[in-house]
Amino acid sequence: MSEDGRRRLLIIERAYRGALETQFADVLYLARELNRQQGGTDILLRGLAVTYAAAGARPAPTVVAGGRTVDTLPDPRRSVRTLIEEGAVIWAEEDDIALFGTGPDWLLPGVRRGGPSNPLPAWSTYRGVYFL
Amino acid sequence: MDRRLPRADVLLAIMGPPHISDMVTSAVRLAQALLERGATVHIWTCGHATGLTSAALGDSKPRNVVNWSYDYPSGAALAAELLDAFPDRLSWYSCRFCTEERGSAPHIARIKQRPPFKFTEHLDAVDSALFLGVC
Amino acid sequence: MDEYLLIESQGPWGGPGADRFVADATRLRRAGHRVALFLVENGTSAAFTGADEALRELLEAGGQVWVDAFSTTHRAFAPDRLLPGARLVDMDEVAGKLLEPGVRGVWH
């Protein structure tokens, strides 16, 4: 949290970047570190990134390269669960949930819906807004 | 000495930058699938993709601060894994200009640098070529 | 008549180019060529929103729509939302198609 008590809002809309290159060090790893440094942050998932908050998804798949199986691809659903446990507030935009969701249980527990029928995070209440 | 390129079934030209999409993941998966079918494959990297095989990467990614002792392979290590597994059917080329421009040199062993003005020779040497991304 | 394996990796969130590429596929199909469109990476998203008219047009024209199962799993897309007529495939099948003589591959 900042000196004036206001949190920062991180918006993630460009999802699935460099699974094999990033492995653990994906955008949610950065978000987790910022959440730690700032004593709590808000994160809004938009577009394809709302699938980061899907409940009940299977574990991340593996990739075989030569004789090696790489089982360390990003697991965004697990990362979102960890962020919630560590005090981050996660939002997902309803318009995008509608594109991919399969029902009321599709979203991970603890993730807030934002959009036409629920308020979105109010930008002016944050110290800063950043697209990751 | 015969300087002609070996023929191959498929060229995967990784032109776009890693880390902004899952392009490299797809390239590795497709290369693996082709090679497991017995095909011959050329990989060419341009732009920042030349950095995938930079020797400076070492074998492992930097440590994960929340999983300190776990080993995560670098891009260079995965390229070496592919080359080790398919030494006679995979050739990996890297654009010399981009390698110098993007600071990717030196490469790990078995990466062959080629000048961009020879690139059409690489297209002529294969039955099928895919351009993944743009420089 | 040619046979094409067209590979769409970007999808609706990558910009308008994805729809243009699917339109290319439909144009080739209507010109009499055999066309399989393989959706991979974020390109798979178009097959799960239930709103992609360009893919429907390609299917109606007789083209095939293949969807990468790996990318689907990684993005947590629900298989039961898959566009009717599209088919989940693995990379081995894609490799096999690319290796068939005369198949022209194009990646977008």
C-alpha cells in the first residue's frame, strides 16, 4: 500500500505470453512480487486473461523437447489462487467471462466480477493504474 | 568443401520475438512432433529469437525465489536437448546480422550462423517452410 | 487444386488480422482448394466464444477447423463450448498433415 493508503490497480489483458520461455516467471509472478512490495494490490483480468481465474481447470500441460519433459509451464490458475491467499484482490470482467464461462461455478472462489452488473474498480480511487 | 545446405522436409523460421506470445512453445512442439515422425527439420531464428540459443543463458533460468532449489531449463538448454535427441535430422541456424545486432553471440555449440542474404537458399532447401511471427 | 494447412496463432485479441486470415482460408476453399485451418495458441479462443462468424463461414464452405488441444487445456477453455464442426487435434496430427506431399503451410 502507498503512503497515502491508496492501492495500485494492475490490469492484465495480454495473456499467455511465452510459456516455455517464462515458465514460473510469467506476468502473475510479477504481480505477486508487486503485491508483496506494496502490501496488497488490486488486479483486474480482462480479455483472455479472465481464463486465469477459471476454477476446476486441469493442470498446465507439459512440453517435450528432445528427451526432456518440461513440466514447469506457467500455471495461472494456481498463481491466482496464491495471489488471493496473499491478500491481493482479483477482479475479472464480466463481458469476457461471458465468452468463456460455463456457469456460475466457472470462476475461482474469491475472484470479484466487474462489469455491467457489478461495479468495476474505480480508477480514481487508486494511486496508479498500470497495464502489465 | 561442399557448402550446400542439407535438404530438409520443413523449415521453421522463428522470426518474431519470444516472450510476447506462445510462438516458441509452438515451434518446439511442432519440431518435436515432426522429428518424432522421422522428418528432417531446419530451424532458423531472426531478431530477438536469436537470443534463444545464446550461450550466456546457461543451462538454467535464474532461480525462482519461491521455489529456490528447482531447476528450470533455459531456452538454450532446450535447444541443446532437441539437437542431442535428433543430431542427424535437426539443423539450427541463426541469422548472423540479428545475432550481432541483438547481442546474442556467442551461441551454444551446433548453432550455425548464416547471413540473411543467403536466406532464400534455406527456403529452397526444404519442401515446406513456415514463418512464425515477424521481425 | 491445392491443399492448404493454414495456422492461426493470434485470434480475436491479436487484432483484426486474424479474421482476415480466416477469410483468406474461406476464399481459398471457395476457389476449390482443400483447406484445414489449425487454430493454435491464442488463436484457439475464436473456437470457444460462440461468436465467430468467420469460422462458421469457413465450415459452411467445406473447410476444416482444427483446434490445438494443448492450447485449449492451457487456456482452460471448456471443450463443450467448442464450435460445432471444429475438431480438437494434437500436434502430431498437424505434423503429419504438413509432411503430406503437396500440402502448403502458412502460419499467421
